Amino acid sequence: MSNNIKIKNTDLVLSKIGFGTVNAGLAWDNEDAFEILERYINLGGNVIDCARIYSDWVEPEIGRAERVIGDWIKHRGRRDDLVIMTKGGHPKMDTMNISRMSKEDMEYDLNLSLKALGIDCIDIYFYNRDDLSQPVSDLIEVMESFVKQGKIRYYGCSNWTTERMIEADNYCKEKGYRGFVANQMLFNIASDNMKPFPDETMVTMDKEMIKYHKNSNNLAMPYFGLCSGFFQKLETKGKEAVIDSPYFTEGNLKRGEKIKALEEKYNCTTSQISRVVFPEPLGPRIATSSLSRRFKLTSLRAVWTKSPVSRISFYRNYEDKDSVIKEYMHLTVNEWHENHCKMMSDYSEDDIIGDIFAYLTEYKDFYLLLKDRGILYFLKDIIMELLGPKEEYTNLDAYTVAFIANGIYGWIEEWFLRGMQESGEEMTKLLKSRNL
């Protein structure tokens, strides 16, 4: 996750994908939670998104999601590299029509959140909903009081209308406050064509809100970015599996056909397609399900079952599990170079070596998994393609280059086997110092 996002007029730097914890304590807990969260961090993420209400819909534990995150923070022994976000003021689940956004309600939720998370200060604290009966000025002053107390660093809003956010911005400008640093709303590839959610207090981004965020210091943070897996379920399991989804509309069924055609044509996923539709996301997308799944190397049938492409298309392109893994490796290498705007013909072999270690560091989690499964040697093909002999080389040059490339692979393999104790930059320097 490169090209992190800097929020204007703050010291906050956020990864492009935030980790949503709505399922914490339910779908995953204890050691599973620690593993999942650490994997997210190792992939370059730093945004942990929570709420006081998360997972409260299953009795008897209250605030279980924040408890899970707090346990993990305590377990890892540090939190300075994290951006912790949580929300307060959500109505009780059985009385959604009754607001809980008084100063007393917010103080109550905030203090419980701090205790559950085991931290002294929250990086961004959100109003989980809006209360139109309260003046925006009063709501802002409540947040400012929390800032002055040192309990929160910045504050944001979730499920607010554009009109109310503009009103808040104007008030903060008059008072000299920084104001809202972020807004969370429903926004994805299908959100413009869907049935209403049972929760009428949720707000969906529209054209007016997009225009607002492009011209404000209030960063947009879309949630439900992957449509809760709607299109994947539609393709792999059929209409019956998604008939109760709010995304189940004639328009989205047609959209699903187009997405399927694009997936097969370009061998890509729905998530990758959404990035093309929204090539410049306004802020971090809060994701949950995809980041919560463990990556296991299993049978080819199991791989296909979880794939967003058709069975025929899958088996036409891949003969076995190994070919899937190797294709993924090639795709990540190519994507990495494209993201870094580099063409291998334009820079030296020394630069290529440095980029190899930078790439391996970014995809550390995946390659450590290959090591654990005893198939790290798949990486050798990548190394040989980048640094190995070319057809136009003389025999002597080809032998020499092959010797060097195999040696570099040996370095990398041993680096992984020894737990990657050195950074990628350190390994690059060590390798260059040997004048290979």
C-alpha cells in the first residue's frame, strides 16, 4: 500500500486502505484477530477503523470490537505507528429513531472507547450519525472540548449530509477551528443503483458530496467499498444468494454481467475494476471482508471456488494451483513497477536489485507464506526474468549473468529463511558491497 494519503492541515498520514473492524469479536477474535491485524500492518496499512457500536448486535458482550483492537494493541506493545479511529453517538439498536448525540452521550461513549482500546487518546473520533435537531455549532463545540481535554486529536463525521458539513465548515472557519478532518459515507461501484438499507440514517455519497469533498479539507472515507461481496456472490452462487441484498436491483444485475465480462477479458477482480471506475479515491476505503480472510494455499478447485471468474475461464487459463500462484507473482511485480512509474530499460541493474528488495518488502506477507509452504523457489523465475540471461547475449555473457542471477536468488532465499532480519535497503547495500 504505497502513496499514502496526507490529510490537509494535520500531521495524519493514512494508508490507502483502512481496516474495518465491524466483525471483530464475531468472525475473528483472539489469536486469529492478532494474525489478521498484523498481516494488514505488514502489507503497509495503518488505519484501524472501529466504533463503539460494532458487534453490539450480538449479545451479551458490549463493545467487543473495541475490546479486540485494545487486546491487539496491548499484545503488539506499541501504537505510535497506527491511526486509531472510532465513533460514538450511535442510537441503540432497538431504538434507532432516538438520537444519542448529547454531550453526555458522547462523553459516555468516548470514555468507554478509550478504556476498551487501552489508549489515552484517539486519533480521529467520529460522530457515528447526525442529529438534525441539534445546531451544528453545539456538536462542534462538544468535539472541540474533547480535543482540549487531550482525549482525541482530531474529529470527523459519518453519515452527514453535504449541507450539514458545509454548515460545520463555515462555523469552524469563523471560530478558527480545524473542523472535520474526515467523513465516512456509503460509496462504491453499485451505490448509485440500489435499494435503501433498513437503516435510514445511513448516507450515500452523491454528485453534490463528491464535488464538496474535492474542494474541502474534509477527507472522504467510503465504506462498503466492495459492496459486501455482492458481485462475487452473484457470479459464483447465483441470484438466490444475493436476493435479500440492498444491491439486488435490475440495474446492478446488468452491472454484474458487465463486471463479469471485464473480469474474464482482463483476468482481474471486482476490486480492481472498482479502482478503475474510481481511479483517484478521495480517501482511504474502509475494507473488512477481503482483509479478514486468511490466505491459504489449497487445492485448485478451492481456489476456483473463491475466484470471481467462471469455471471455464479459470481452467482455460490455469492448469494447476502452482500456475495460479506464479501468475499472481507476475501480476504483483508488474503492478509494483507500474505504480512506481519505472521502466526496467531506463535504469541500471543496481537499481533493479534495489527495486527487487523493495518489492519483496512490500509483499513480505505473501512470500513468507510461500516459504512456510516450501515453495519459495517459485521466486527464482521472477529473479531470472529480471536479471537473467537474454537471448541476444553471447554465450559467455549468458553464463556470467546466469551465475550472478542465481547467486542473488540465493541471497534472497537465505534472507527469507533467516526471518528477513535486515531491511530491503540494508540487503541491497550488502549485495552491492560484494560487487557481484
